[in-house]
Amino acid sequence: MNMNENTISGPATSEEAMDLENRHGAHNYHPLPVVLDRGEGVHVWDIEGKMYFDFLSAYSAVNQGHCHPSIVSAMQKQTGKLTLTSRAFYASNLGKYEQFITEFFGYDKVLPMNTGAEAVETAIKIARKWAYDVKKVPANAAKIITCTENFHGRTTTIVSFSTDNDATGGFGPYTPGFEVIPYNDLEALREAVADPNVAGFLVEPIQGEAGVNVPHDDYIREAHAICKEANVLLMADEVQTGIARTGSLLATCGNCSCSGSCERQPSFVKADLLILGKALSGGAYPVSAVLADDAVMSVIQPGQHGSTFGGNPVAAEVAIAALSVVRDEDLALNARTLGQKFRTGIEEIAKESNLIKLVRGRGLLNAVIINDSPESTTAWDLCVSMKDNGLLAKPTHGNIIRFAPPLVITETQLEECLAIIRKTFVEHGK
């Protein structure tokens, strides 16, 4: 590359691209050895032009598929008109977006942010402010209950209540005000919220990073009832599970505008604070949000929270387009239908391969637990082999492989992907 030129040329090969990242970037990720250059729908291509099925979807940010034309068009149109005002002024399309998203999910108010971690931090601040202003918790005494194996981001506050040694090791001192209880344990929750200083219960309806850890069917509904009885806010982190990924608009869905296409099961509830990100933009732009009704959101006053980019004009148009795609293309129904087909398909493969211990999930958020120890390289080796066969997935927690394709995947494409997975597992098990 010639640094004297106005335009810096990109790498010509995958090897060159990986070398550049290793030499000039912080080593805070351990990527699969593939360099992606282009994407469309459920497919991505590397620099050399090889095509792959994407079964990670940027950790469920690309639910609507790569480069969805409606989302890209909305972004391109707005970037040529106005990109940023900050919140020092009104923007012509922010109110339109706020009306759209609050009506879409059935809440009074939205506080727009950029990333999932920012949205979690925002929800924590709102819950604490509500505890002091409304619940009358003594100053600086508010507590938030979280769960073991949680993943809510990697800010210094969030890692303070992580149980992942990689996330916490070497980053103290940690932020106080959090109590960690076992996930999927209602008695532990009931005991924790008996403390009058508890402001909220921050929980993932399904723990994605933990390996798609699915609680029992009534867990969220019963947790909501326990919180309500104790005057504690249920804070649902749906950054990864939301926006149709699990076969309904939200994993906690009970009040939404999806025209009956959701699984409106009795266990679904309306959280007091709803945290969204990732697929809120379809992967095109960093967009996140916290939604709540007036009784909770009204505690935030001017100057108490904000973001220069939060609610910017481009984000507003992108989010409207992304949510419209989910609704208009009925992606929740597709996730629900094909998710069941995927799990059935994996169970059939398990009859041929002793490498598969268990498949679990909901909708198109699924995980295969590998029949080996978390310390082994088996899951990683399988992902490398699947990559060679044309499908991209990534291990988590050592011996778990998460499978989460874009929700626009067709039944024919899913069958092709199951064939790739079968071929990989059967050959690897020999």
C-alpha cells in the first residue's frame, strides 16, 4: 500500500487482510479464518469470491439479511439529505421514528441510543432513577438483580456483574449495586427482590452468548409477576433475542403490532424496560433503544442522559425500514417455522454423529452442544471444517456452536445448509 496516495488500497487476498488486522488492530477478537468482502441475503463472499451461508448473522444483527435493499435505500436517501444534528435541535424525522417504534412495540416512550451495551447502560440508569424518584429507595442504595452466565455487553459497569472470567479478569475495581442470582431460578429471584432497595431485574429471555440457554416456558411470565409484586422493574435485554429472532417479534412479546403472526403464548409479557439493538437496524448502522411507559421513562429529565449520535436522522430512517421489513416479510413466522425444521434436522444428524450431544433453541436462535469438554478444540475444528464446506458459524463457551442464519432464509436454503452440517459432522466423526 502507498501511504502517500490519497486513497489507501485494500488488501488483495484474505491472507493479506488477516495479516493487516493482526499487525495493526487490537487482538480483542479471535475470528474464524475467513475474510468477508460482500454480502447479500443469507450469503457472504470472501475476497477470493468464495460464497458462504452466514449462520451467525453478526450475532443476530442481520436478521433481515445482508444489505437488504429497503434498508440500504433508506440509509442512502437520508445520508444525502442530513446525517447528524445532535439532540441540541429537533430533527424532522426523529418524532416520526419515535412514534413508529413506540406504536410497533406498544410503549409510551423511547430513548434512542446507538449500541446494545449503551442501551443496557441506559436502562440501568433509568431503573436507578426510578427507584430513587418513585420507589423512594435511599440515595445510592439501589440494587439491580442479574443472572449467572449473563451477557449484556463489555463496558466497565456491565462486566462488573458478569460471571465470565474473560470479561472480568483484570478490569477491576468493579461497579457496585448489582447482585447475581442463578438463571432460571424463580425462588432465588423471589428472595432477592424481597430487599426493598432492589430497583430492577435485568434478564435475557434466552441467554444467547451462554450458548442459547433457554429457560423453562413460564420463567419470564413468573419472573414478571414476582417483580410486579415486589415493585421491581422487569428489564428485558432483547438486544439479541428481539426483532423476530426467536419466532416472535420479541421473546417476551405480549403487546406488539405483528398482526397475530407472533407466538402469543401466555408466558410472554410486557417488560417494564425493553432493551433493543442489533437487528433494530438490520445490521446496516448502529441503532439501539430503550422503551418504557410514561410511569417509568418520565423520571429522565434534560441533561441527565444523552448521546450525540443517539436518535440521529440516519438511524431513524434505517430503524423504520428495518422494522418494516420484519413486519412486511413476516420474518417471525419464518423463524418459527424454519427453526423447528432446523432442530429436527440436527436431531436426525445426531443419529449419525456422536459429536452432537444436544440441540436447543427457539426460532432461528439455536445451539448445538458438542459431545466434548469445553476445553477441547472440537467445536472450533468443526466450525473451520464447516467454513471449508461453505457455512459460517462460531463456537461459544468452548463446546457449543451457535447457529443463527438471517431470518430471510428459505426452506430450500435451510435444507442445503443442513446437508453441509451433516457432511461436516459425519466426516469429522470418522
